[in-house]
Amino acid sequence: MKSLSLFLITFLTFTSVQAAHIIGGTVEYTVNSIEEDMVDIDVVFHVYRDANTNGAAFDEFIEIGLYGRGEGNNPLFNFIDLQSTNFENLQELDFSDVLECVPPSISIQSAIYRANFVFDIADNQEFVFAYQRCCRAPLTNLLVGDETGIALSVNITRAGITRLGSVRSFDNEFPASVVPAGGITFDLSIEDGLEKKYKIADALIAGGTDGVISGDPSSCIGITPSVVNCPPPYDIPLYAPNTGSFGLGDQVNMDSITGKMYCGLISQGGHLIAVEAESFENGELLSTTRQQFVQIVSMCQSNSIIESGRMSSILYPAPATDMIYINDELTDVKIYDLTGQYMQMESTFNSNVGIDVSDFRPGVYLLIGYNQSGAKITKRFIK
């Protein structure tokens, strides 16, 4: 792979001395048992912070709230219970093996908070587990990011709360990245045996800067909002003016079936992105969860596709000319155009054995093959 020339950005400069630190996070859960209307459930909150600033460290203890809503059109949830829990599995995330270029100012830590709830579900049809904390950082697509907190939550239906087993969330190893010129594609699909529907979504916000210098830190605009007094639904952030949907314009999109997210952001800086996954079983909605993360745009030149937090096969050159190659060993390779018309088949494909596409018309094509582990590899390329 050719040497890369970087023009790096300074990542996440904070203005609030004891608040701004959160990068993003997500939630997953496991229903352990159901006895009549009593449910035993574990929830795990994955939280990420920028460790290269003067912002607050992970809170040693946090409160996770449980809320329920009955039938009808009332959007408000009633408080049911809270659990206090301490953080564990503190890690420094190393991006050197998943990115071709990492700005030196990026230093991200991850931690998890676990909680167990046993409660009566008799009077409710929908449930939310949530954690709220201020604050974020100044971000390109947010108007007041440094005064805006985060709400991490999962919405679970009656069908979901009465189904034994786990529902995973998005890959928890990759909350931030660098976008090369020309864009990058991530595989954010979730493998837990359930049908999924994916989309780009609004981020959820909670809290503010009360309690940093003055005011009540547990107010709904405080740095640690009260679980009891500040129930869902949560607000969405104020996106920067004239920046389109979610402050991202049309430069970020997600395949609703495959979970592949394309990011073609061009304005340099950090951008808040939220992705949403609905989980279904036999056509019935079980739950809805989000992952919020920061996408960093730099001038890193690459043709990489990052899948499940690891660098994937790289197809080159881009755009294709007469021959295409891949830094992997693929077999049973087939190429289709975007109308689904079969174009070509090859038994092997790697960095030494390329594929001749000189007769292909200009356009976008889909290449499908299998690597040495038997995993299906799908690539798009432009001729």
C-alpha cells in the first residue's frame, strides 16, 4: 500500500473544564428469566470518552434509569426503578491496527457499566433503560456541542421484554475514526440471529452545564441529570445551520438491510453521528437501540473499508482502469452491475491474480467472493 500523506486535525477541543468528555456509546441487554410478570434483565452501557483533554474522567458510579409506558398515545414514560453501578473494563483504545492514519491528538478510553433489574412489567407496554451525562465537545455539525449532554438508551417493546436471550447493539470497538478523501464505508451490521433494520438517526441529548460552576448538577440541564426527574423521551441536538439532515447533509447514508454505512464528509473536524438498529423476531419489533460516535475528517488518502472494527480487504486501484486487484485471497468471485446483471466470474482473485475489467463500461460494479475463512466479502468498485 502506498505511503500516506496526512493533514491532521486537532480533535475535540473542550471548553467546559469539568464536563466535556463524552464521545458516544451504545447499549445492549439480556433477558435472563420471566416468571409471570416479573422479569430479570441485565443491561450493559458501553461509554467512550476523550482522554486527551481536561474533561472529567469516567464517573465512578452512575445511575441507570428504568422507565415504562402504558398503552395509548402519551409519549411520557413513568419512572420505575434505578440502579447505581460502577464502571469496569477501562481500556485505552488503539486504532493503529484498524486505521491507516490516526491523528496523534486522538486518545479514547472505553468503559462499561452493568446493571441488573428485576421488576414487574404488568402495567407497561414499552420500556426504556437510560443513562444521561453532560457533556460533549464542540462538533462541526452541532450548534452548542460543548453544552449538550448525551442520552444513551434502548427502547424495548412488550414482545422484547418477554423474550429470553440477548439483543446486541452495534460494534463496541469503533466509536471514532478518520475519513479518507473519497469517503469510507463501515460494516455496522449486528450478528445476534435477529432481523435488523438500520438507519441514520437523530442523536439524543440530556443535561447541560448546571453544576460545573453554579446550579444544580442533577437538574435536567445539569451535568448528571436526575434519573427520577428527567425521564424520556429525550431531545435531539441543535444541528448547525444549513447542514442538512442530522447536520450531515447527504454525505452520510446507511443501507437499511446490510448495515453498511457510507461516510463521504468533506468538511474537516469532528461530526456527531447516530445510527439506529431495530431488532425483530418473526416480524415483531423487539427493541430499538442507537450508537452515537464521532466521525473525524482528515486528508488521509485511502481506499479502505472498515468492517466490524477491523481493516478489511482493500480493492484497488480506485477508480479501476484495466485490471483490479485485492490484498486478500478470494475464491468463487462474481461481478455484477448495479442492475443485478451478471458480468464475470473468476475462481481466484488476489494481489497477484487480478481481474481484467477493461471491457466494462464506466459505472459502479459489485464484486462478491469468499475469503480463506469462508466469509462472504462484498466490494463495490468504480470503472
